[in-house]
Amino acid sequence: MLNPPVRSAVLAAAALLVNGQEANRSLYRVDVDMVALTFTITDSKGKTVGGLRPEDIRILEDGVPQKIASFAEGSKPRMRLLDEAPGSDGTNVFILLDTSNRMYEAFPHVCDSVAAFLQRLDPADSVALYSFSRNLSRAAPLTRDHALARAGLSNVVAGDDTALLNSLLLTLRDAAKAPGRKAVVVFSNGPDNASMVTPSDVGRVAEDEGIPIYVSSTQEEGGDRTLATALQALTVRTGGKMYLAGSWQKQANALNSVREDIGTSYTAYYYPAPNSNTGFRSLRVEIVSPIGKTLHVRTRAGYESRRQGATDER
């Protein structure tokens, strides 16, 4: 579980947001046993690498090798290696779209890019569409009906101030409830001028829940460097990626890259080997085949251990 002071602070912030926007809804749970570790493998040119099997990789938690219970590549069905309860296949993709006044000029192009992204998403994937300015709005619920999600684009409305981190935390809260693989894709121009939580708060929750965050910023280079640096660190921490996409073409390219990332990334599920560490546990993925020396692995750095006896996926 999260360290008590940290967990209390993050949940308190989430409680304030929920009380303001989602009365009578419960807070997300953070207690789990099974670890779901999503990672992306790229070659020396940055191109994603598919086709690896469980025997090609080794997962180390605090340096201790782990026994993989099931394994999946992209949206393909899980390969169950141990006696494990069935889980959902495909990826649950949560799209968070900035509709603040700072997105006014770029918004039509971003909507076109999102619609194209949804149209090309793997049929096995589920998608939810959220929008935000000062508050979060759920434009389309999590569904495999991608046409329904595209229709949700007509429900988004323009706002004023930007509460990116608040909205991202609430989106992660929803994503944490969905079983199996998940990813959050954010479109925003920033800067964030209305949030109560910090990038560190959001990163800690995403890291612990195993949810990679992808950010497509419509700012060009030279924009708000403070926010850009924070978002870059957030994506690295969670195993996602950040794109500076100020033009329509760059936005389309960024989403194509995200879609390829989701479609070729791997998720390994395992029950942690006995470990007395009740704090932060580091994670590392190694490629054991000879080609591994030329490959790069992108994943989260680790997670905070949690209470024993729970059954949710981490």
C-alpha cells in the first residue's frame, strides 16, 4: 500500500475532487496482490519490437526473479502460464481531452485526430472519452463500441481554466477499476492553473496502478517549460511517452505512435515472490535472448507494496 502520509494526502485530494464532482461515489481501492506490469520494447532506432514470448524476458522485483502467471502482447488474448483466473483481453484506453479556452484554436484538429485514432484502434480494445477544463466530464463510458466513443466527441463543451492534474487523477481513479491492461492518453495545451494536486501525486498513483500515461501537448517547443518538464517526468515514470505536437500533422503522428505503442506493448502478470520490503519495490525487465543487448525496455520504475490478502490486479 502507499506509505500512510503519502496515501492519506493523495486520497484526501481525490476526496475533495470527488466531493465537488462525484457526490456519493466511493474512492478508488489501492490494495492488490497480483502485479500487472506493462512494458514497451524498442530497437536502436526507436521502433517497437513485437513477437517476444515469456521465455524471452525476465522480470526482477527488488532484484528477485518473478514467475510469470500470464502474458499478453498488445490486444492479443492472454497466454496463461499458471493457474490464473481469466482476465479481460485488449487494452482499456482512457482518452482525456483538454477543452479549456487555451485549446480553442487547436481543438477542431485535435478532435479529428482523436476520431481517427478511435477508428483505427484494435477492435479488442475498449475506450472511454473524457474532457476537462476546470472540471472533468465523462463524454463516453468505457466501451468496445468505438463508434459510440467517437460520437462522444460531439458531447464535449468548451470551458475556461485548466485543471489538468485534477482531471488526470480522477481519470486514473476510473481506470484503476477496470480489469486488465489500461492506458491513459492526454491531449492538453496547458498550463495547468486550477489543480489542487501535484505531478508527483498523479505519478505515484499511476505508477502504483501500473497505468502508462501518454501526453500529446499542443504546445510547440518553447512553451510552458515547467509544465512540459513535469509531464515528461510523469510519462517516463509510468512507462508512457510525451509528444510535442503543435501542428495537425504532428498530432496525427503522435497518435499513430501511441496506437502502435499500445498495440505492441507487453503485459506480464505475476504474484510477487516473498519479499519483506513494505515500501517501494523496484521493477526491471530484462531481455534474456541474445538480441536483448540491442533493445531498450520502457516501463514503470516500481510500485509501493500493499497489504497482503487482496485480490485486485496492481
